[in-house]
Amino acid sequence: MFISINQLNKQFTDKNGNPSTVLKDINLAIEKGEFVSILGPSGCGKSTLLSIVAGLTDVTSGEIIVDGTKITKPGKDRGMVFQQAALFPWINVLENVMFPLKKEMSKKEATDQAKKYLKMVQLSNYLEHYPHELSGGMQQRVAIARALAMDPDILLMDEPFGALDEQTRTRLHDQLEDIWTETKKTVLFVTHSISESIKLSDRIIVMGTRPGTVLTDIKVDIPRPRSEHKDKMIEIEEHVMGYLKKEIDKVVSEELNHETSV
Amino acid sequence: MKPVFKRIIFFGIILSLWELGARLGLWTEIILPAPSKVIVSLYSGIENMTLLYDLLASFRRLAVGLAIALILGTSIGVLIAKSKTADDTIGSSLLAFQSVPSIVWLPLAMMWFGLNDKAVIFVVVLGGTFVMALNVRTGIKNVPPLYIRAAQTMGAKGLDLFIRVVFPASIPYFVTGSRLAWAFAWRALIAGELLTTGPGLGYTLRYASDFGDMSMVIGVMIIIGAIGAIVDQLIFQRIEKSVAKRWGLSS
């Protein structure tokens, strides 16, 4: 198995000093080249899970093995795209994409590599622009190019299109699908949008909240391009919604109880 | 009406009243000489080069003092931003130092260095260092954590992370720190020069005062004010604005 997550637990200590469990007994196995969405309501720990795979957050217990090696720190085998583009504003688009390449490549090689991936996200005409001159969608495409430029085996995406408007998001979905088809990266895609996860992924891991657990693992076997198979998409959407509804009700009733008890 | 016209009319009226009052003899010349006299004094000072030499001498002290202040301030700022112990000890005393006008160090400085350039430069250094250090600390502590996380996923760590991400990310604070350091250093410089030997703008101001040459006193005051305003508005505020824009801190 390419990525295996074994008996993973994560606890945080809240401001009163009480431990709270964010992730409980997570077990997952992901094949190389799979596009996997992690879907769940806010607070289910899906972003924390991704951050642990990235090596940015420590585990409380359990382990993550990628390609036979245990994850303890960030590495260039795992590229990450955040909800905000997180581009560095003091360097231009090309230099941003070259950022991860500076150490191991000559300047010429790094430039060529960066240009190749900027072409893939269709931003070849914006090499000299600075991040503040780009729209949100364009910034996010630069961030994707930057993550791809390291040629990682795994692409980790933490609600990458969550802050974009609907039209931009739809366009980026198509672009991401093309990139995935072309590069065959293993993608872990965190989202709270059911339709987004169905549109893009081979598998959907549905997570529940408080504590974060895996509720179910759904295979999406709709042929691509999926826009031609609307009926099947709706069928899966209803199936997923059944799982999520209970979770959302749980969150809502907890919030209501909290309000009345205050 | 455009603001620039309003300003011209405003200052025109003030200067006319001032000139008129002086010519009518409403007060003696030693109290407040007429603007025309001030202009004559400035002109002759520039023509016989004395004011230019003063300006040059003052700028030399300022350049040395400010350069040391910026380097020292940056070093202290980085140290207290990165080390908790340094912040608890050095950091906590910075605000106290910053609230003491640096000119009060002059008597001690004269004992240590003598009545010369070094004493003035010392006061200029103290004027700029603390405010620079405080801004550098704030800048480094306010680097968005997202930048650091993103850089870590791209293999940056340790010194490499500091040089390529933390340092450039805090440049807006470096610029603000430099602007304030300049302002404090400029004030400290003139105060120091008033109390020591020349040449220098402050020294010429006191020299003119000793001889009752009030038109020269006002002339030097105008030069000091003009340079302060020009450097602040034409240089530092412009850099600050363009940096803030590129760093995405303003729309």
C-alpha cells in the first residue's frame, strides 16, 4: 500500500488544560495514483489529518507510512496546497514556483521546470507578475504549480478552492482533473463540498465529528468526464448526504444546547 | 479649490502679516526678524558655502550614526524575537530606553568620548537603535504562520527558512523601523550638535544665537524642518507605501 494510516489518534489540549480528541482511531490505505477526497463537516479534523500527513503536525499515537517510510517531518515527496494560496508576495510568480527548486537544481533547470508547470496551469503569460496583481483563482493556480514543481508523489490539498467563487471553482476543477490525468499524482483532497468530492475523486472518505472518525469509504466508479453522468452523481450525493446529515444534526444540536446552557 | 492652492494662500497670508509686522516695527528685530531678512541670511549662508559645509558635516554624522543604529537595532530585534530569554531581559528594558530622549546620554558620552563627533554619533545611535529593534521584533513575530508552513512543505528549515521567508516577510516592519529610526536620529543629531562643537547645522544655530543673529537662527530651523519633511515624505513614506502594496497589506 502506498499510503497507510494506522491507528492514528490526535489530541489537543484546550485552553482550560483539558485534552480534546480531534482524531480517533483513523485507519486508511491509499493506492498510488488514487484521487481521494476527505469529506466532512467543519471540526471533524480533516484538515488536521492532512496536516499530519504533510508532517506539519505531530501525532499523539499511531503512524503514517508513505512508500515504506514513516512520516515524522515535512518532505518534498508531499506537495501541499492550502486554502489560501500562501504565495510569497516579495517575489514574482516564476520565482514563487522556483522556490522549492533552488537548492537541488541549477538556475536554468529550475526556471525550465517552473515554466513547465506554470504552462500546465495556463499562466505562462504571468511569469513576471507579483502575487498581489493576480486574482484569487490565479493565485491558487500558481500555488498548485508550485507544489507540482517539486514533482512530489503526493499532492495534499486542503480545501484549495474553498475561498473562490463558483465559476472559478468549476474551471479549476476541470484543470485539476486534467493535471491529475496527466501527472498521475496521488491526491488527498480535503473538502466540505459533497459535489466537489464526487466530481473529482475515485474515493470519498466521509468523516464524522467530535471526535473525528472515518464514517465510511465510498468508491466513486463513474467514468470521466463525469458531467455526462449526472444521474449517477446525484445517486452518490444522496448516499453521502445520508451519512453527513446525522453529523450535521449532531453539531447543530450541540450548538443549540450550548446556547441554552450559557 | 485644490489643497495646494489653499496651502499657498494660507502661507502667503502668514508670511505677509509677519513681514508687515516686522516692517511696521511692531516688535524689535531680535524678537522676530522679517521673512525677507531670513531669506537674505539663508542666501548668503549658501553663497559663502558655510551652510553647505554644515549640512555636509551633519549628514556625515547622521549617516554613520544611523547606519550603526540600523545594524545594531536589527541584530537586537532578531535576537529578542528568536530568544525568549533575550526578550524577557533585553526586550523588556527596550521600552524604558526608548522613552528616554537620547540626548540625555550626551553628558556621559562626552565623558567617554570627549567633546567631539563620537559623542554626537553615540547619541544618534541611541536615538535610532531602540525603535529599530522594537519594530524588527514585531515584524519577525508577525510573519504569517501560513508562509512558514508552506515553506516547510517545500523543504525549507532553519537558517534557510529565516533568510528566504521570515526575513523578507517582515520587510514592511523593517521599513517602518528605519523611518522612525531616521526621525529619532535626526532629532538627536541636531540636539547633540547644539551642545557640542562644529561644523554642523545645530552648531551654527547656537553660534548664530550667541551673536544674536536671529535671521540665521530661523534660516537654520527652516533647513532642519525642510530636510526632515522631505526625507520622511519623499523617501520613506513612498517606500513604505509601495512595500505595503506589494506585501498585500493595503488594497
